[in-house]
Amino acid sequence: MKQLGIMGIRVKGRDKHAPEVQEVLTRHGEIITTRTGFHGDGGDQGLISLTLQGDFHEFMQLEKDLTGINGVEVQYLKF
């Protein structure tokens, strides 16, 4: 049974790390149903929110891949 989840991603050093974050999100695109992003007023931080649908292990792998990037923090809820 597929689960639902919400994931928040903070990217510090957005200009430097955004391409790598984008690559990870693209690789896990099959579990991402909604994505929104905000980068503030010219700062070097970004905030991305995701709505997820998939298996718990897929959520964990996405989190692991994202937190493997320097400057990325992840928090999420699963339902």
C-alpha cells in the first residue's frame, strides 16, 4: 500500500548545490506528486516542499540521497 508524505528541504548555498538537488529530485520523480520552491530575497538559501506518494523505503532513500548533499537539511511527515 502506498503511503503519503510531506517533505521539506532546506538548501544552504543554493547557487552551489541546486543542480545536485535537482538531479536527486529528478531521479526520484516517480514518488513526487507536488513540488513548490522558494528562494527568498536574493539569499543563498532555498526551501522546497514536496508531496510524496510511495513506499516508506522510497521516502527514506530520497531523504538519504538529499542529506548526502552538503548544505541540505530534510524534515518530513508520513501518513
